[in-house]
Amino acid sequence: MKRKKIIVTGTVSVVFLAVLGLAKFVSNQAADEPGKAKNMYFVSNVLKEREEVVRQAEKTYPITNWKNGKKIRIEMRNYPDSQRFTRVPIEYQVTVEQDPNAVIEVDGRIKQMDSKAITLPASTSKADQQKQVIDIYPGDDFLVGKTERALTVTATSTKPYQTELTATFLLQKAAEDVEIVVEDEKQSPYTKLIVWANEKRTVTLNWDADKVVPDQTNKFLLGKTITGDNDQKKIELGVIDAISAATIYLLKYDEEQNYAPETDRPFKITAVK
């Protein structure tokens, strides 16, 4: 009995064309590889991708006993582990929500008062992994009138790819009798002094009479007696209630002076229960 020949030319042609198509696809992908497959590792020791924070319902990082001058320190890295690294520079920005007066330092150098580009250098080997230390100093008035406040830090890479890392910190104020906020600048005729009491306190103002003089039309100075010698004066401002503030203006003899920095102030506040 003769066997019938089965002709499968059409099927073979289809398979052949499919193989050619796949080969062309792989070839095109390989040609595109250098342009789109640069491995970028943009990670932090604290900040996480926003999607991960939302998905895991991450809570804030509490920082207790917070005082003015303290900092939030984070690291930005171009490697996720000891074996992998990024071969191209990473450009990114750091933003601080809730506080436009925050100062940001990169490896100990002041970089910005607001967001500007920062470059994390490229690595050439696993022995050359790169990281940067970011220090964030909230403004001195960030916690005035509050016992705690949240602050969100976000790092966003812009080159070679965009990635967003974020975390929220809960700053919890250390207990203090009073807080002092000083507003001043060169060429200003006066220094503005805000005294905030967390608890009810009796407050006294001391000042160098050769450099400043209080505005005695202020309600906290009316009818009060100034004591002291020729250059060092003081006056009892009276009682400031809990969660209340007193604002005092000190007229400057030298308007080119700026008494906002704590080390340069020719006055001080003392408080007792």
C-alpha cells in the first residue's frame, strides 16, 4: 500500500516567518539595549519609594527631644547592596515639605534653601560605590507654638531616570520653659523678639544698653522699672501664660548689625515658674 504524502508547505512557511520575526525583534531589542538598559540604583537608608510607603502604610519616624539646631540625617546611595552599583551620574533634588526655611547640606556643605540639582557621582566598580550624606536643618520657628509637627523629606531623581523616595519625620519638642524667635537683618532699625511660653512663666529681659534699647511703648514694658548698671540693663516683663507669646521690639544703635544669630545677640531672656 502506498502512503500518501502530506504537504505542509504552508505551515512551514508560517513557522519560518514567525522565527524571522522573533529574530528581528530580538535584534532590535539588542540594538536598543545601550540606550534604555542603564541600571540605575537610587536608594536611601531611610527614604523609600512612595508606592511602597503607601502600600505598607508606613508610619512616620518619631524624633524625640527635638531642639533648634538639631538635624535630620539621611544617606542617598547609588547601590542597593555590596555587589551592584550605578555606572552613570544620578541627578536628583531634595525637597522639604511643610518648612520653606529648612536648610539642606550635602556632605557638610550648604546646598540649598529650597530644591536644586544634586549630583551623585557614577561608580566604576563595586569597590567604588557612591553615597552622599544629606543633613536637613528645619527653621528655628518650625515648632513654635507646637509640641510636635510632621516634616516630609522627598528625594527625586531626574537623570537618567525619574524615581521618588520619601519619608515623614515627626519632630517632638523637648520640654523648655520658653522659646525665643529672633527676626532681624542688616539695615533694619530694630530686632523683633518673640518669647513663647510652653508653660506659665515669669519672664525677664536683659540687654546691652550700648547696642539696643527696648521699645518702651510695648504693653509688656509699660509701667515697668528698668534696673541694672550703665550698660547692662534688665526689666521684668511679667507673667506670660502657657501657650502664649510676647512680642518685643529692640531698637538698634547700629542698623548694620544682625542679631538673629544666637551667638551675636546683645540680649537674653530668663524665665522662672
